[in-house]
Amino acid sequence: MTDWAERITRHITADGSVVVPARIAGWLDGVAGVTADRRIEMRATDPLAYEVLAALHIAALSRGSENGTKRAGGQGTQQESKQWLTTREAAHEAGVTDRCIRKWITGGRLPATRTGWQYLIDRTHLNIRALAA
């Protein structure tokens, strides 16, 4: 018989925080639907929420494949590299400049995730006709 109380409490730290595995972070990030722009807005209004949601999003991006296998040290899977684009790669695909892509991001026309000093754009959001309008 499963001892759920014990299994649940092993995810709770001494200070009451919860440790979230990357697979669950990915699921939470997907169902929450918090855009990069909304997370960035939170920096001024609720810094703790920004920190947690940004960490959750980064954990979701860094998780391994869906079948539970882990990625080799620091290398993205082929599927991930096809899904996420840098501003330069997005600009090349869109036939515009890197600066144009960054303007679309900061203007809220193109959702992106900021990782360090770099933006990552989900390929599915790169709808050129809608962005150029």
C-alpha cells in the first residue's frame, strides 16, 4: 500500500517550499499559460512571483524528453533545438533583422523567454503574417 503522506512530504523542504521535478514544472508552465511579458511585468509588482515563475519556466525548458530519459550533460535534444530559436535564428526564418525580432518581443507582439541575456522564441509563435501586420 502506498504511503501518500510520506511521498508528498518528501517534496516539501524545511522552510515550506516545494521541490518541483522538471516534468511537473513543464506541465505547470503549460497549463498556467503565463507569457514572458507577464512574467517580466511581475518583476516590479511581485518579484517573488517573478522569480518562481521564471525558475519554473527555465526548469520546464531544460527538462529531458517526455519518456523520462535524461539529456546528456548540457546538450539539448534535437527536438528542443528545432522548437526554440534564438533571435538571430528567428530573424533568419522570418526574413527580418535580429533587431526587428527584439522589437517585436519588447513590444509584446512576439512571446519569448529570456534566459540570461538571450531571448528564446518558441517556433510555434513565429507566425510572420500576424507579426508583420
